[in-house]
Amino acid sequence: MTAAENVCYTLINVPMDSEPPSEISLKNDLGNCDMSAFLTSFPPPLEKGDVKLKTEALKKVIIMILNGEKLPGLLMTIIRFVLPLQDHTIKKLLLVFWEIVPKTTPDGRLLQEMILVCDAYRKDLQHPNEFIRGSTLRFLCKLKEAELLEPLMPAIRACLEHRHSYVRRNAVLAIYTIYRNFEHLIPDAPELIHDFLVNEKDASCKRNAFMMLIHADQDRALDYLSTCIDQVQTFGDILQLVIVELIYKVCHANPSERARFIRCIYNLLQSSSPAVKYEAAGTLVTLSSAPTAIKAAAQCYIDLIIKESDNNVKLIVLDRLIELKEHPSHERVLQDLVMDILRVLSTPDLEVRKKTLQLALDLVSSRNVEELVIVLKKEVIKTNNVTEHEDTDKYRQLLVRTLHSCSVRFPDMAANVIPVLMEFLSDNNEAAAADVLEFVREAIQRFDNLRPLIVEKMLEVFHAIKSVKIYRGALWILGEYCSTKEDIQSVMTEVRRSLGEIPIVESEIKKEAGELKPEEEVSVGPAQKLVTEMGTYATQSALSSSRPAKKEEDRPPLRGFLLDGDFFVAASLATTLTKIALRYASLVQEKNKQNSFNAEAMLLMATILHLGKSSLPKKPITDDDVDRISLCLKVLSECSPLMNDIFNKECRQSLSHMLSAKLEEEKLSQKKESEKRNVTIQPDDPISFMQLTAKNEMNSKEDQFQLSLLAAMGNTQRKEAADPLASKLNKVVTQLTGFSDPVYAEAYVHVNQYDIVLDVLVVNQTSDTLQNCTLELATLGDLKLVEKPSPLTLAPHDFANIKANVKVASTENGIIFGNVVYDVSGAASDRNCVVLSDIHIDIMDYIQPASCTDAEFRQMWAEFEWENKVTVNTNIIDLNEYLQHILKSTNMKCLTPEKALSGYCGFMAANLYARSIFGEDALANVSIEKPIHLGPEAPVTGHIRIRAKSQGMALSLGDKINLSQKKPSL
């Protein structure tokens, strides 16, 4: 579809609550009264001419005709009383009316009345007002009757010389469409337009003329371009865009022409118009694979991202850069531009920054990793100085993860990165601090030479950590990797400092008792007389005291966590103290020092246990935490070699195994990605030489302009079904009516990104002509019918295809229902109706597998308020088989690693995640088991919990799982 063939819509606002008018009332409104009223009224309606009334009546006529009404009696009324009017609104509405009104008799001959209309438009083409001339020329582009156009050709030609550019550019469009549809009416159109183009000065007129030559006579277009190729930079942007399209098409069809035009494309990269620069860069990449061309195009894309303010534009251009990176030969060129790509981080939008960091990380190499790390460190420091914003914390997380990945891939950079990131362990944002902690844990395990530096920095920031979760992780790292006597004593000092004065219970009681005397205000309440058991009177008075509340900020951090009732950190502390005490015993030979250190560690654990059992904390200590601390006390009291190995060797080996599994999983995913990107060529595949390729074979290659147009229309074809016919054959036909119904209907349902296209085949199975055959549709759910399908006439045993567009707004199941209504030719009965079967829209067409981290999954699980619990009811007897069946049925991705699901233990738990094309998240937790006591053939049992932000998503996904749980029997 070319630019000139794009569909244009005219919107007419008509109140829907008004009653449909009758043909007589419309005639009266349009000025055609009966003769007696015409003679007796003064002035007559024709002379009176109420324009406003006629405008409203004409709108109603247009709407009624669009809805399938036949109003043949109004044609002469409009010609006599409305056509002569000079009002511009009336003129515009008449153009719409003449476009939609039937212009031929049933046998296909032109109506006699249309001669009068043709004469009226010949006069409009010679009208002194340029708006009337231009709009009439636009109308002529839509006429499909050669008999109407033939008398108007001299007037259309004359409009090419009009003084106003609006008339001239519409005259070019009119000539182009007439030449394309009826070449015999104006056979010399290309020559005429070429001469017009040479002498024309207006940019919009030149653009339309040049576009016509591209599609009508490409050789003339090339001749013109050759004469002015050096002045292309001075042209307007609309003409430059058309020139880029021509150069692409010519070079695509004839590669030998590349050298002739590639310099012109290079020049257009410097255009002042962003649209021209974008198209020129895309064309340059398709025409040349030379490193200089790729570099110039990539630099142009980067400049566009930085200078354009619209975030949507930034994301689109970033996607083009990512596409460039996917090509193996282009990746090397882009690696030199990493620092330029990082300039995009100045954009405040989080999505743009996320894509930019990912692209930079994919392109980083040993040559530029140092510069990349310097820039990212500066960005991290900037986020610390910026006022807190919702996206600032998320951006800091992105930066931390990027630096983490850089350090893992390039270990030499870790020493530069760690000191900067360790400062963020004391950050208020727990998520960013958790990312830093995860990075530090991996670095201290992998890089032995960095352990002293990391331990030193960890001890520096330990007291400032605010989050209990980060505190636990820091305790574990210090307990695991403090290997020298000095470091172990430093850890003990920090723990004592963070715990405050001990024993905790006694010190807290003393503190309260000590503060009571100086700060209290004592007051005695009024005396109250009471009766004792023996019947005597007694007087009772109340002593009340008030004191200022103790500020919790004054407490040391660990003491504050314990008094708040968080004793899980106490269990972590007990493990850490046990590790360092056992390690201290192996480093120090003096028994008294060993016993002293052990006694101090045991004292800390005992005082925590005492605190947990007291009434001081907000929540009492749990039994699990008591068991863990008691176990650690027992280990320290016995000091057996077995426990020493478990605490000081086995823990680190477990971490090593986990990190190795994680690294292996990352390598596997990278390998899969690289396999997708690498084009595998079989030994017997033919080699294609561009210079030896025939022209007709070149035309079979993908046209980038056509692909981009399809993408814009939401019709991007999948690679596995590139042929549209093959794609249609893969679809299931939905039968809408029965074979015995007078009208048979069936539909293909094409699901695009944001809309559904129904391609309905309607067959007349009767021997009668069906008039005003209309497909009437309605929707249930978050679906909306975009436009009402036009009525049509079906001959006996004839068929036709009707297309209807349905807009989709969110991810939930929907239903499309309706009927086919028609009139039988010559019958006096009411309209006939055939009810259609319902079309159910599947939610799976909008759900795509996606990935997220465990922390993000937990956060979304806590935030999402809609939950749908589905009971497992299946005939599948294997746990893994059931999980794979659910993944296939729901398009979700399993976030739980394969190694965690391997083996057999009778039960399984897995997390699933997916996103809709509308950006809605869907979470699911599968908890299933194999009831062994019921025998080996017993089916899987359990529950699936679904959580989503919207109710529709949670319910629709639950319905889908319920419907597809059972495996179909063979």
C-alpha cells in the first residue's frame, strides 16, 4: 500500500439518542415542500434557504445511507435545493454524500441525474476559492466512474497552473489516481507531471509529483533526481523522505545502482529533519554492510535518541540499534560506539535507561570496559545526590546490576567497583542494597585477592546498615570470610558495638528505672472510697507518672532489631559468632584466649535468649530461632572437629556450588542466544552472489518499507509463517451458522497486537437476491467494535468476504456475538435474521513468557491484590509432565531453575511468570504432589495460585488452566 492509497476517514458527529428521521421530513428540511406550501409561503423555502437546517438534514441522510438505507427520492431534492448552495460546510458534506450514494442503476449504467452533478463539480473546479477547488480535487480521487471523470479532465489539468499550492498538490494527486485507475483518460500523465515537477517551487507539490513518478514512471523520477542530486539537502523534509524511498526501491531492485545514490543517502544523514535522518540511516544499513556505513548509521541513531524528547521515539530508535547489534559483522563496529551510547543515560525515562544499559553491556569488550565502569560509577554517585524519586532507586538498581555483570565478566574491574558500591549497603532502599550485597557475596567468593579489601569495607559500613535483611547478609559474609585474628576481633568489636550494653534485659530495666526519677512527673489521683470484704471502708489513691518516650533512633541497630521482635537476625548472629569462634580457636594457640573468646560469644547468645523469653520485645522469639541459638551454644561448648568442618567448610562449598550452577545457567542461556543469532549454513546450501542475481530474484527479497508498514499496522508476520496464505491455512475456521441456514457464514479470527480482525465469509444459499445483507456484531468483555461493516447485495448462490475490526483494551477473555440481517429482493416481509454462533477470544493470544528476578517476583506477589486459587484436577500422573503441560497451555515461563526441579521426591513447587502485550503481569505458584499412598497410577494433586493486578487477568488465566488441566486422551 503506497502513501497515496492509505485509507482516510471522515468523522461525522450525530447524536445517537435521536429518532431516525423519515424521508418526508428530510425532504422538508432540505427545502422541498409540497406545491401549495411553496406557493403560499413568502419567501418560499428555496429562497429562504435555512443553511443550518439543511446541514443537519444532510448529515442525517449520510448516516442513513451508510447504515444501508436506500433514499432514491432524495437525489433530485439534493441536486435542486442543496447542490447550488455556496456554504463551505454544505460543500464538504456533499463531497461525502456523492462518494457514498449509489451512482448507477441496478444494471450498472450511470444515473441520468449524475450529469447534473458532474456539471456542478466542473464549476467547482473553476471556483475562485482555493479551498473549494482543492477539496473537490480530493473528492475526485475517490471516484471510480470513468464517465463522470472524462468531462472534468480539462478542468483538472488547468488546476496544475493555479496560483495556490493547495490546489496544485491536490491536482497532482487527482491526476495520479485517475492515471492509475483509468489510464486512457490521461495517457500523458507522467510526462505532464515531470514537466510540472521541473518548474514547481512548493515543497508539498514537488513531493506529491515525485511520489507519483515513483509509482507511475520510475525512470522519469530517476532522471529528475539525477539532475538535482546535489541539491537534495536543500529540499524540504517531505520531499527528502520520498527520495529516500525511491533510492531504496531502485537499489533493492537493481544493486548496481548503489554506488550512484549511496553518497546522497550519506548526505541525508545530516538532514535537519529527524524523520529523514531515521529513514536514511535505515536505508543505508540495508544498502551497505561496510563498517563506515554502519558506523555512520549508528551514530545517526544515537544522535536521534539524545536529541528527541519523545520517549516512544527513543525506544523505537534504540530497538533499531539493538537490531544492528544482532548482526555479527556489525557488532564489532558498535563496540567502538559504547561511550556514545552511554550518553543516552541522560534521559530520565527508566525504560530507555534499561535498554541502553543492556545494549552497552552486550557490546562491552576488554578494550572499553574501563571507560564503561568509570561512567557507571559516576552515574551511581549522581543517584546518591539526586532528590529521591520513584525511578531513582530503580535506576540505581540497574546500575548496580550492570556493574555486577561487568565485574563478573572482567574480574580486573572488580577492585575499582567494589569500594563505590559498598557505600550503598547503608542505603535506605533495601532493593538496591540487596543487589550490592549479592554482588559482594559473589565477588568475595570468586576473587581471593579482593577478600581483605571487601572485609575492610564491610567493617566500615557495618554499623550504618539500616535494613535487617542486609544486616543478616553482612553478618554471614563477615562470619564466613574473616580469616585473620585481627579481622575476627574487629567483627566481635562491631557486634558488641551494634548490640549495646549487655546483659540486654538488665540494662533495659535499669535504663527505665534510671530514667524514671529525673524525668517523671508524679501526680496523685483523687482518693476513692471502696468497701472491703468485711464491710469496712477503705480509701484508695492512684499514683500516675508520665515521661517522654525513648527515641528508638538512639538504640544501636542490632539491639533495635531484637527489641522489635526480629529474632531471625539473632539466629544469623549466633551462626556467625560460632564460625569466628571456631576459626579463632584454630588461629590462636593460647587456651585462655580461646576460652575467653568462646565465653564472650556464648554470653552474647545467652543474653539474646534471655531477651527473647522476656516481655521486653514487641514479639517473642520463635522456637526455630531458640533451637538454632541453642545448637550454636552446644557446638561452642563441645568444639568437635565434625562441627568445625560443617560450619567452616561445608557452608562455603554450598555457596560455591550455587554460584557455579548460576554461572552455568547464564552460560547456557548466552549459548542459546548466540545460536539464535548465528546463521547456520548447511554444506550443500547454495551461495548467492549479489552481482549474479537476476532482477526478478532480487524483487523476491524482503522490502523494508513494506515490512515497516506491516509493523505499523500490527500485521507483522511471524517467521515460521511468512506466507500469508500459509498463515491463513494454519488458522482454525470458526463456523458461525449451520449448513441449512439461508445464509452460511464462517470466520477466520486474525489476532494482531492490539486488535482482532474477523474475516467473515458470507454465502447466499438461496435462489433469491439478498439486499442490504449486513453483519451486525456486538462484544462482551473489554472488546470494542471499531466500525460497523458496510451492507452488501448478494446474488443467488453468491458469496462475499466481510472484514470487521475489534479493538482489544486488556487481557481478559471476551466474546463476539451477533447476526446477519438481510432483505429478500421483491419480498414485502420484514427483514430476515440469522443468529451467529459466539466467537470466544482466547486470552493466550495476548500472553507471552517473560522473566524476572526472585526479588521482583516476591515484590509483585505481595503487591498484587487479585488472587485465584485453582485446584488441580487432572489425569496426568507425573509431576514434571503436569508442569510442562501447564507451561504449554498458559504461555507462562517457569522461573524455578531446572536443577531445583530435577530428581523425584513426591512433591514440587514452582513459580511461573508471564506478561501480556499490554504490560500486565501474571504470576502463578504451582504446588503439587504425588499421593504415593494411592498407588503409582494416582493422578497429581495440589493447587495453583494465580495473582494479577487486574481481576479479569486472574480469572481468565484460572479459567484457562481449569479447561486445559486434563491431558486429552489419545
